[in-house]
Amino acid sequence: MDRRSALLWEYHNSASPPPKYDDGAADMDIPRSRSGRSTSHRDPDPRLSEPEKIEVAGSWEAVDWSKIVQPGSGSVPLGLQGFLLEAEHVIVEGYGVVLVNTDEAGTLFVTNFRLLFLSDGSRSIIALGTIPFGTIEKFSKIAIKLPAGPRQSDRSPSRRLLQVIGKDMRTIVFAFRPRTKQRRAVYDALLRCTRPLRIWDLYCFACGPSRFMNSDPKVRLLDEYFRLLGLSSYHASIRMIEDGSFTLSNELWRISSVNSSYSMCPTYPFALLVPRSISDEELQQACRFRARCRLPAVSWCDQKTGAVLARSSQPLVGIMMNMRSDTDEKLVAATCTQLFGVKQQRRKLYIADARPRKNALANGAMGGGSESSSNYFQSEVVFFGIDNIHAMRESLVRLREYLDTHGATSSDGMSSFLRHGGWTWGGGNLSSMSASVSTLGDSGWLIHVQSLLAGSAWIAARVALESASVLVHCSDGWDRTTQLVSLACLMLDPYYRTIKGFQALVEKDWLAFGHPFADRAGMPSVTVSGSMPFELSRQSSSGSFSASPSRQASGSLTSQAPPNSHAQNNYSPIFLQWVDCVSQLLRLYPLAFEFSSAFLVDLLDGMLSCRFGNFLCNSEKEREQAGISDSCGCLWVYLADLRASGGGSHMHYNPFYEPSKHDGALLPPAAALAPTVWPQFHLRWSCPKESEGGELEALCRNMVKKCTELQKEKEAVEIKVRETTAIKESLDAELRNERLMSSSAKDLASSATRECAAIKRALQSLGCKVIFSKDGDCIVGIESNSIEIPQKSVYISANEGSAHSANDNEKSEASDVSNLPVNQFCESLCPLRTREGGCRWPDAGCAQFGSQFVGLRANFDAFDRLSIYDGYFQPK
């Protein structure tokens, strides 16, 4: 028994008695497996009655499946609603399922969109076990008969597994409890959901455009044509397409509507960019000389030099390689316009055949082949030797097996550490390390990526350095041709290295020019051959986890899978390979691209998932027939919505982007074209920690985020400073007004003080004594050095008029003096009376004082009318 079988046997017999948990068991410590992950600790289903609730242990073996109640189809379990997308509903549920890759137990749901694995421990979605149907390449049922233990009978049940292989480099294995029908239910649901009878049965049609609706892709294609022609002032519209007024032109090139009804070429776009000197009639004649009528059409043109990058399919030169077409030769020659500034000298033409030379010759048996340089003026034919779609498919299969075998997690539940008895590097088993490196090289994936990069760099160099025109084709002109042309455009035009430009590039060269996404990605199409309904291609699993001998179990293994094979379909990861090449350029030129690797990963996931309609069907014509743009959501809008939620620091943006550093063509030398495994995509399932590789990018993005937050805080503080400054200026103005008012009050007070002093001196000069009290009242008394006539003191209130008070007092004094006896005056007022109280009348001065008092009373009215500002009352 090898180590893998022994571990599986030990896991199979590792059941332990279930612990007793109360209602708060979910808050207790969850049992952990040998890998530190939570095992099959599961909360009881709330829809079961109290006696039917199952007590579960730390292993899926302890579950009593006889008590499981299968929920009804279409119901949504409690707590799952928050994980479902719009219009997504559950079809089948499987409880107590173990994700063998991570040894984690949970519930497996089959919805109308994906397989969804919900962990019983964390009650959250496990990304590895959750995969959309469109991303599934193949699936199969596997049964492993484990060796019987010393205390077990020979009739021990085999382990029931479901293997799911994804197009996104993951291999998932789910383990089901024996003697249950859950695996069969899940398998049958997969057969129904991944093989829709009609394209309209896909989830994207059930979901609808929702909030991810976008404009017509034809409008965006015309806008890109206008940009290439230097007519950016024009903007396309639906009305322009309907009335045919989009056929604009410049001095060299024009937009033709010859294929507006797709009658000339059903796989080409409705509008073509062609030489201005070629008429539509000549285009219709020239298309007959090319495979599938895919005639030479301009994909990109240099407004400065006049050089163009054109694409087509192979010419139909016949078995003898001697067939010719005058209109085709005229059309190709028209792409080689005269060099700017040089009279009567045409630019050179390169015809780049993406196939190996022997493959091009072999196509002659079917009427195809390649051009002869003698038939095309001043031309040179070059072969790039890139393999076909079948070689790319098998290469990706080997790469996936390599990653699954030597990754940190594996579909058989063991890491490379357990499988090889120690790490295969870092001082570990050197022979195992050499074997793993050899396996990676045998996959050939990196060699194919390098060939594409080298061919694209060569094309871009011919256009940028020689101002030459290049015509690229392969057999049909929609696989290798699309890869080379779009990569060369990416190197030549900085606009395509922005997010908006990258979208325009994909829509122009991949979608509009008819790359068969439905065939290459294994998705349903509008076209149905014969009377047989369409079936989504799914391949056999070959009956094992991997072709690697080290991973075969000693126990017997049987497999059941749909009877399809790779050789019987046209599935191939062509677009995935192209995005891998883009990631290699992003690694070489980190300052030249606005988008990041995370953007490319999300683009691939969106394309493979069939959640949106952009990449459905095989051509623009089929998407229009199916009403894709009106019935399905748009992936570009979804990605833009993600970026809007994160602002400028979103992970889709490249934090190192400096457009001024690379404002021209990118022309990498051959020595720099050494590709590596793309960590963010290839390693994210098998080596999760290593896939995060871009730590520097993450740190930079965090710094940008912090700078953005600090900038916002700075702006908020500046606003507060401006508000505080305005308040301070207002307070300063009020303070100045208060100071002015205070100064004016001081002047008034000083003037009043001077007036009071003048009045006091005036009264004192008349022989009166003035006394001011604290409450503002003034008491005036009459005094004299001579014998005075007794009289009452005069009281003047501050609130009464001076004239009125003086007149009343004078009248009172006069009446008192005339009526009272002399001794009464002496007793009360006379300061000259003797100590004994005697009066010296008439010898005293009282009589004299009386005459003076009468004069004062006579002139008091005139005195009251005098102004205090007169010179008479000026201070001393």
C-alpha cells in the first residue's frame, strides 16, 4: 500500500463518537483536521423537527444519512439567500459533502448558475468549491475501493467522489457519504444544467441585463474606426447604423458597409475598414479567394506613417499552389501605400503566416495554403510556426496536472509535502524537484506563449521601425491570427494599454472579427447541426485524478463520465492564452499599462462563467440573431461598476502606471521574451499564498489608498480652515466696530465730564456746594462766608429738567423767606450762629445775603438757557 492509499484508508476509518452539543454549539471551538481546516461540524438544518436534528462529529463518516430530509427543488435554505445572485435559485442540495482539496465539510448546492459550496464551519462560501457551469470543462463520478482494515470485512463501501475540472486551472473533488443518492442527484443536475438544449436556457438570459446594460457593440466598433481614421469628432449612433451614413473615409482608408447584412462573410463585422481605392464590388470578388470569405481587412493603421496591420484567412491556392486572384492581389497591394515624403516608392509588405510551413502545405490538400511572394508586389512571406488549437488544449491540460500535482493543495487531499515525503525544493528532494521542472517543460505552455510574444513583437517592429504593412493570417483567420494581431496592436498603440482602449481592442479583434468563443470556450451556440439538440461539450476524465504515475491509488478505481473527448470537439483556451501573453507584457512593462493583473483575471472569470452575454456565440451575426446585447448583462459595465466602488485605488488599476514613460510602441527584444507561470491566474487554486505574488503592487496600492484618504482629509481640513478664517474675519470686523463705538463712548464721556466740571465750577462760583452721589443724583447746597439767611437746601434730581427744578426751588425759597420768622432760618441754616445758639441779627450778613439771593433768582432763567459749550464755561 502506497502512502496516498494509506492516508485515504486512515481518513476513511477516522470516525469518532459524536460529541454532545447544546444549542450554543456553533459558538464552541470547531474540531480541526490534520491540515488545520474545519471539518464536518454542521449546524442542524432548521427545517427539520427537533427529533430529526442530527448530531454531527468531526468527520463526515459519522453523519447518519438515513435521517436526512431532502429539501424540495427550488427552495432556498435559511441563510443562503444572501449568497445568491439575482435570479439565481437552488436546484439540488447535498449535505455533509467534503471538499477533498481542503478536507473541509459543508453543503453543496447546485443552482441554475453554478456549483456553490458553503462551509459548515465558517458558514461562508468556499471559493475553491464554487464554480460556474460555464467554467466547468468536464466532470465525472469516481469510486475508489479502499483496502479493508484488519477489523473490516471485504464488503466495506467504496468512497464516492465527484471530480470537477475547470477551465480556470482548478481540479475539485467532492466526497459523498456511501449508500446515499446525493452524488447521483448532483451529477444529474450537472448534466442538465451544463448541457442546455437552447442558448436561452443559460443563466445570463434568466438574469437579464439588470443594471449592467450597455450600448450597442456596433456603435463602439464604429467609434474605434473613427479614432483610427483620425475622425474623432464624429460619434456613432444607432441612427447612423440604420441609415448607413457611417461610411466615412480619410485620404487612404474608408469604412465599407458591404457586409452590413453579413451576406458576404457571416463571421466578419457589419463594417469593414478597407483601402479607399477598392470598391465594394471588388471586395465581393476578392472574398471568394479566401477561406470562409474572410478577405484582407485593415485592423490597425498608423496615422503618422500610413502603415497598416491587416488580417485575413488563408488563400485558396489549390492543391498545386498555382491559383491566383487579381482582385485579391489588388486588394493586398492597396494596403501598401506610398511612403510619406518619398515619391514613387511603395512600402514593403510582409505576409505573416502563423502556422508552421508544413501545416500550410498540408492545407493545400483541402484547397488552402499560403501566398507566393512572386504574386504580391514587394512582399515577403514569413512563417511563425505556432501550433493549432488541439496542441494548445493538450498543453493546458498538462499544465493543469502539473499544478495540481506539485501545488500546496491537491484534488486528492494531499499537498506536495505529503506526496513526496518532503518539499521538492528548498533543500528537499532534488530528484523530485528535477522531475517537477521537467513536467512543467513538457507541458509546452510557456513555449507556446513565448512563440506568440515573439511573433507579435516581430510584427510590431516591422510596422514601427520599417513603416511596413503586415498581413497576418492562419487557416481560418480567427484563432492564431487574432492572437498575433491583437498583441501587435497592444504593442503599437498606447491607447490599447488603457482600460477603455483594451475593451475596444477585445471588441474589435476578438468579438467583431468572429473568434468562435462558443466553440473554443465550450459554450452553447445559436447554430445547431442537423436535428440533434445542442450539447455543451464536456470531456472524459480518463478515469483518474492525473496521468502522473505517482498519484495513482493502489485500490481499484472506476469512473463514469459523458462520452466526449478532446479530439471530438473544438474547445481550446485561445483567449486565455492571449490574456496570459498580455500578463507577460504587463510584467515586462509595469509602467505602460493602466490595468493590473487582477483586471485580467476578472475579465477571464467573467468570460468563462457565461454570466454576461458579451462572449456568447461565435460571431457578431449570431449575437445579433440571439439578441444578446438587449437580453443579457454586459461584462464591461460590471467591471466598471467594480472599479467605481473602489475609486482610484481599486485593484483593477495599476498603481505604477506612467503613460509618459511609454507613449510609443513597445518593442521587447528576444532576450526579454522569457515567460513565466502567471501567478495570479495559474497558481490561485493550487498555491493560494504564492498567487498573491504581487506584494509590492499591493503595498503600493495601499499607499495610494492612504494617500487618497489623506488627500480627502487635507481637503476637509482646508475647508475647515477657510470657514475658521471667515469666522475670524467676521469677529475682527465686529471687534473693530466695538472699538469704534467704545472710542466714541469715551469721547462722549470725556465731553460729559468736562461739562459737569464746568457746571460745578459755575455753581461754586455762585456760592453753591455741589455733591454727586453714586446713583447719579446731584445735591446743590448754598454756602457763604458772611451771615446767611436761613434757607432750605436745593435738591436737583438727575432725571428732572434743570430749569423746572430751579424754578420750583426758587418759588419755595421765596415763600419760606417771606413767611417764616428769622430765628427759624437761623436755627436751620445759619452757619454764623453762636455756640449758645444766639443770633447776631441784624449785625450778621444775613440781610446782605438775602439781597444777593434775590439777584440770583432773577437771573437763573437766563443762566439755564446758556450753552455749556460757551466760552464762559471753558475749563481752567
